[in-house]
Amino acid sequence: MINYSNDYDVKCQLDTCKTYPVITDSERGEMFCGGCGLVLVQNISDVSHENTGFTQEEYMKETRTGPATSLTMHDKGLSTVIGIDKDSTGKALSSKTKYEFNRLRTWDQRSKSRKTATLSKAFTLLHGMKTKLGVPDNVVESAAYIYRKAVSARLTRGRTMASLVSAALYAACRENNIPRTLDDVAAAGNIERRILSRDLRTIIKKLGLSLKQYDTTSFISKISNNMNFKEKTKRDAFDILKRCEDKRITAGKHPVAQAAASLYIACILNGEKISQKKFSVESGVSDVTIRNRAILIKKTLNILGDEYEL
């Protein structure tokens, strides 16, 4: 029996129907007048089951829709899975029936196409990179969508699966402004940075992606949090970066190097003694680049006296 909400307080407006009750049709999800048959409410929501549960038992009993579909699954979560050797009542199957289901399970696995098996391996790798990089689920969904488009465009020929998955994940991070550098993604995917850059350019060109430049302030937050700087140091770095943007000296500069240089000068102003080498290791940018950016910031903004030699 389907239960519908009783929140609908509706009545027929005809004078001759005031004595007739309002009838609820459970099969159609409608409420209509018992006198003239006028449909008063359509598409009533079914509230007989909740689609959430806090335990496995509650979920199996109360859910009515199942889990949401996801692009990160090779079949989008819509395939049929042959379960354990028990029937609907929980009783064990007979040996003959169990043998038949084992054969069905084997042929179900063998009958899957090569594309399905390839997508399954690719998305397994993608979930592993997600754990290493700590990116949110919406970025992984975007990466899976980009990878599926790359497969449909036949960009997999001559390229490894790891490089294409890594390129799709980096492009998704750029789209969602999640600060991850090429070196971070290349290390997580266990591929060379050169190959990642090459495949990323191919994906951007062939799929027509429009990737925005990273927000440099996000790299300041990332580096300062990883190196446990004081909050005042971080705010001063934001202020230095803002002044650099006003002076228009950030155009064409590496965003990570600009963030590291602004944070380095903020550390000097607040008395935190951190070497440029540590900034280089944490940010993935050479200490020479950080030093050059810091010298340019010092001269342009006229901060730090002559006694500070960068």
C-alpha cells in the first residue's frame, strides 16, 4: 500500500460538491472530487519510505530509490550485480542452484566489453589519486566526465591510461579552482611531468576546454597551512599579493612562485625565520625563482630595508 502525504487541504469549489469527500487515488498519485470527478492535486509525493538510513538494515528496508548515479563508476552505478549465494529470504541456495549462479556470475564477468574493463581500471586509478591529493568528490566527477569525453574522442591511442587520467584530474582541479600543481598530480599518478603537460595540452585542444588561471591566494593558504605559519603572516602575504596585483607585476608570472615569494617576505616582516630552500621544497618551485620574485616585490613595493639581502 502506498502512503501519500495528508498536507494537502483541498476542496472542490462547486456548491453541489461540498457534501462529497475528496478521494485519493494511490495508484495515480492524484486527489479528485468525489462528486464531479475534478482532479484537485496531481503527482503527490510518496512518503511511505525514506531514502536515507543510518544503518545498513535501515537502508535496505526504507530506501526506495537506491544510490545516485555517478560518472566515476564504469557503469554509472546502473549495472546488475549477482550477489551472494542466498535467496530473498536469506536462506542458502542448494548446491545445484549455487553452481548455476556461479556459472552465471562467471559469464557475466566475461561478457563485459573491453571498454567497460578499461573504464573500470581508469576510475580505480582516479579514486586512488583522489585519496593521495585530497580533492573533493565534485572534482573527481568532473575528471571522470573529461576522461569519458577523451575516450569518446579516441585520444587514448598512443597515450597511457595514467597520463590521461592525471591530465583529466588536473583540468578538473583548474575548473574548480582546487590548488594542485602539475608536479603534485604527476607524483600522485606516478608519471613524468613532461608527459602530463603534453597530454594536458592535447585534451585542452581536442576537447575545447577553457581553463582559467589559478587564484594565487589559494596557493598562499595551501603553503602557509602546510608550513604552520601564523595567521598574521598569512594575512600580510595576502596584502602583499594584492599590492603586487595593483602594481601589475604578477602578469605572466608563475602563480605558485608569486605566492611563495609573497609569503617569504611576510615571514621576514613577522620574524619567522624560514629559508628559501624550505619554501622551494614545499611549493615545488626552485629557490632561484622565489628569490627573483621576492627581489622584484621588494623593489616595486619598497618594503624591507637595505639591511635585508634577499
